[in-house]
Amino acid sequence: MAPSTPSVPGVSDDGVLLLVVGPDEAGSRVDRMLGRALSPHYSRSYLTALLDQGTITVDDRRVKPSFRVEAGARVVGELGQAADSLPRPEELELEILHSDDAVILVNKPTDIVIHPGTGAKRGTLVNGLLHRFPELAVVGRADRPGIVHRLDKDTTGVMVVARTNDAAKSLVNQFKAKAVEKTYTAVVWGEMPFDSDWIDLDLGPDPRRPQARAVVAPGATGGQPASTFYEVARRFGIGTQVDVFPRTGRTHQIRVHLEHLGFPVIGDKQYGHKARVAFERWASAQDPKPILVRQALHARRLTFTHPLTEERVTYEAPLPADMVDLVKRLESAAG
């Protein structure tokens, strides 16, 4: 998370709120009290959204924005970035698959991060969406407006973005309840022995690489249960195309699970180094031009309950050109 403005009263440098209600604010609505205390760095609409989500609590209790505080009450929460460092609209080329009054479906391209943060201040998906849909600025967290889930920087595919706070609440709850069905297409190095299988392995921090994840023993410190199902779609001898259905949504889950089995995603720069070297040697022997410059992982399909109609809806993003080309090269080699 990017640092907050240090001069904001009651907010630490990393954006954590710790505010004790004074006697002059006793009996005030918590949303109005916070609005007065944190203006102009954080908007009242943003603070109200955090209260609705339970991100801001009063004396460790989730409360409504209309809740009236008492003197001495502790108001805490994670605020994120302050208003003077919020993402700004930028004109970016984005493929919008669908939009209505509640949701936006976007086909995320490769080499783009979801929202500004460490190492990415501009050119993110959020910046582009704010240019196209300026009303997103007041939806959910102000430092990542409308965002209810994410994809890795070099993973392409369909993402749903909330267009209203009610839609954001509905979608966040669906992701938490595992009611959103996700289908990915991956191309891995090596021929997988089974046509389908479950991978149920806990994931946690990699002790050797702070930014990476790894399979850990059940119950290990920092470990989280992770479950992935896959089905083989096509075999190429030296590689396999698989459909992947993650049951949980842990960071790098698909990539780590497949690498742990010994079949890392082709082109993955973080996991499966030996396989990547082998693939690059094979690819350079086929054609001196790079075949793929990122991991061969694509979020193909997303199914969820629409926040307005309450009907189950499905949206798909076609396989991107670089993965289509990769599959053709592997087919040719297998033939």
C-alpha cells in the first residue's frame, strides 16, 4: 500500500486510522465526525463506504454510518491513500466487454496492474476506467475505486468492476462466499499425467523470496487453504493446455499450484525457472522472435449473480493473440 499523507490527524504514514472521539464530538454520527476530522484528505462518501464494508470499526465493532459515537470511543481502520495521491483519470485503450448501471466487465490486457501502488503510480487499469467511467471515483475504496477482485499484472482476461457502492457490496460478499465461478485457461510446460484433478495445498509466504508464494505444510504460520481443480483441454507432448477452476482466490494460486506439481505455466517469470529456460531454448529453436513474453494464463470466464437483477450471468473474454499463437506453435511441434 502506498503511504498516506503524514499530516492527516489520527492517520499513520501507512494509512491506518486510530482516532479517539473527543468530548466535543460525543453524540455525533460517526460518518459526519470522520468527515470533519479527515477532510479534505478523505471524502465523506469514501469513509461511508469503508464503514459499510466494516473496514472502519468503533471499539472493534462494525457499525452503520449513522451510528452515534461516545466520548473516548476508539475509531480504527485501514484508509489507504489520501485524496491528494488518489488515482487520476488517464486515457488508456481498454476493451469493455459489457457495462450497465451496476457493473463493468473489462478484458484486462497484459502488462498492466489493477490499481496504483508500490512501483505503479500511473497507467493502471483504475486510471483507464476513471477516464471512461468518472463516477467510479466514489465507489468503494478511493485508492482502488470499483475494484472487487484482481488479476496479476501479466494475466489477461475478464474482470468485473462495481459501478455503485451497492454493487460493490454485493460482489465482495459473493467473492467471500465463493459464489463467483472463475474459469482460466493456462498452457503449462510438460505433459500432465491426469485428465483432471483437484489440487488442495495450503499456500503461504515463500521464505526465500518475500514477494512470492509457496506451498506450505497444513497449519503452518501464515498458511491459507487453497483449492484448485483442473481439466486437460489439449496435449502437445511438450506442453499441455488446461482449463483451471480455482475454488479459492489466493495470491498466485494457480501459478504456484501448477508449478508445485511440476508443470509450471509457460512464460512465468516468477515460478518454474528451469521450465522457463527449457521453453525459451525450445522456442528460440523454432523461431528467433519471442513466442511469449509473459505467463500463459488467461481469465476466460466469470459467472456471478448480477447485483441488480439477481440473475446468474456469465461473461467471457477470448483467448488473446499471444496465447493463440503459442498454442499454434505447440500444435505444429506436436504434429
